Amino acid sequence: MQFTMTTDYALRIVTYLSQKGDVVTTSQLSNELQMPMNYIPKIIKNLKNKKIIYAIEGVKGGYRLAKKPKSITLLDVILATETTMSFNKCLETNGTCSKNCQDSCAIRKILESLQNDMTHQLEKVTFSDLINKEFRDNI
């Protein structure tokens, strides 16, 4: 499993906004995070839809977090941009097993365990943690 570039950028944007704590423009995000300016609105739209950030209109407009960094997890941002977090189709909500053996498949059970572990780890880490030097030093 590999995250898309959209997710990578979204994680970087939310981290940057967490650090700044103030309104940031598209131009600032593009310059500071070295990402294409025309790609930022697409990412922002995904994050706005999940109420992670909000846009401020006008001359002094830009973007800011809609919640405190301690209320936003890595999982929140990833789910805002990825179409699925499942390792395999059979682990999706309406996933089906190609051999119709969901209950007895050893591979599915291992993947499901890994999936649960990953999800748990991603929902434990907040952006407040990520901008905290002590947390970063202990990773």
C-alpha cells in the first residue's frame, strides 16, 4: 500500500497549518512546502469536506485549521484523501472474497489484523503530537 501524492501533500499542509496556527495563503503553502500551486485547491477541497480546514475569503484570506491540532489525527487526513485504506478488496465494507471463504481464509485474517493495527496507530497520532519536538524525538 502506498499513499497518493495528494495524501502526502495533505499531511504536509495540515502539519504546516498546525505549526503556523494562523491563516496561510495558497502561495505560502506552495512556496514553503514546495508543491504546485494549482494542485493545492484540490487538496484543500478534500480537507474542507472533512471539516479539517476552512477557507477564509477576501484579500486577507487563506486557509486555517477548523479544529485544534490535538483533535486531528493522521487517520482523519488520510481518510480525507484516499479512496480506500484497505489492504485488500475483501477487507472493504462491502468486500467480497473471490473464493467465498471469508470466515476461514488465513490470509484475510492476517491482513485484517494488520489493517486494524495500522488504523489504530494512525488514529492515535495527532497533529499536535507531530509538531511537538519531544514526541518527534521519541519516535
